[in-house]
Amino acid sequence: MQRPVLRMGDPNLVTASVPVREFGTTELRRLAGDLWDTMDREGGCGLAAPQIGVNLRVICFGFKSKNPLCEGRSIPQTVLVNPVIEPIGEETEEDWEGCLSLPGLRGVVRRAKKIRYRGFDIEGNPIERTVAGMHARVVQHETDHLDGILYVMRVEDWTKFGFRKEIEKDEG
Ligand code: NI
């Protein structure tokens, strides 16, 4: 079921979410379905449970359809429960990010270039991947949501933040 996406200012978005304790439940399956349906409607690359008002440590990311925001790069469709991220190496990189909770805006954020992430699928099967680039960025962005952190809170250079339409106009 498609659900409304909460926008910045809603207290749910700045609240730390709690771990999932029970896997394979109807509630968890429904939540995963709602995340996909909502993300598909909005055309995002990822979505975190608190963005639809559920403060559980569940994120979804990846592409079901060709998404122009994701610049043709592919990420496996994943629902990740209780994610834990470990940066690999010291290397960071900057890139543009957007968020469905801040529609129309985007900004440059510095993130770890390479990470290992661990967690579970909704049935409780472990997931572990070592990833870099866009994939690593999306997982870091979505996991931040579970700690009540929005990407704007990580923007360092305010000349690289603004409305997508204005920035794209500027880029010609
Ligand atoms: Ni977001």
C-alpha cells in the first residue's frame, strides 16, 4: 500500500528508530510492501521506514524500474532490516543527494566511498555486502534516517545545496 512520505519538520524523521526483534511477521512483510509501493510511486532510489511514519530499523533501496535519478547505475532491490555499516578505508567522496522527505532539493554530501554492510532480510536471513560508490551512498543515506539524520545535516558547503530545478538550470 502506498503511504504518504513524511517531510522534514515531522518529528518522526528526527527520532532514532528501534531494532526489529521478530522476523517473518505479517507486520514486517506489510511494511516492506508499503516501502516498495511508496518508493515506486515517488521514483526514489531508497526509502527508510521512518519516512512513512514507522520508527523501525528497516530500509529499502534499489531499482524496480529505470530511474533517471539513479543515473543508470543499478543496485539490487533490497529490504534491509537492522542495518549496520562499517566503512572500509579512509577514503570519502562527495556527490549530490536528494531525499523524498525534502522534495525538490538536493545537496552535496561527503560519504565513505567503500563500506561493508550487514543486516537481515524480512525473514531473518543475513545479508552482507561490500560495496562502493552509489550503492554505498544510498545505504549510508537510508541508514542515517534510522538515526534521525537527514542528508542536509551533513551538507558542508551551502553553495552546493538548493532546489534541483535551479541547480540544473545553472548547469545549463
Ligand atoms: Ni532520504
